[in-house]
Amino acid sequence: LEVTDPDLPEAQREAFLAAVDGYYAENPTADRSPHFLSMLREDNLAFAKILDSVRAHVPGTRKRGNQGES
């Protein structure tokens, strides 16, 4: 997040991090695929969707689309 969107407002940053915590609560790493790269791809896509969702809920923020980055 610090690299891909360092100018994200604090409220959105907190919302993103809370949503990521929720994602990990629902998808514990111990319960997932043993394939490391597959898990990273899943997480990367999920984080991009979370970030898009966070941006969509705040008027006037730019939405970069799902680029697979977080």
C-alpha cells in the first residue's frame, strides 16, 4: 500500500487495513493451499479488490482499477 498508493488518505488506509485483517480472518494462511505462489496471487487479487472497494466508498477518490496490486 505504501508503494502503490502512498497518498491514500488516512481514513481509507485504515479501512483498507481493517478489510485486509477481515480477509485474513476469513482466509487463514494455515488453512490454504500449500503452494506459496498461488497464495500470493490470491492475496494480491483480493487486496486489489479491497482497495478498489475502499476507494469507491469515498467521493472524489481516483479508482485505478484492478491492476493486481495493493
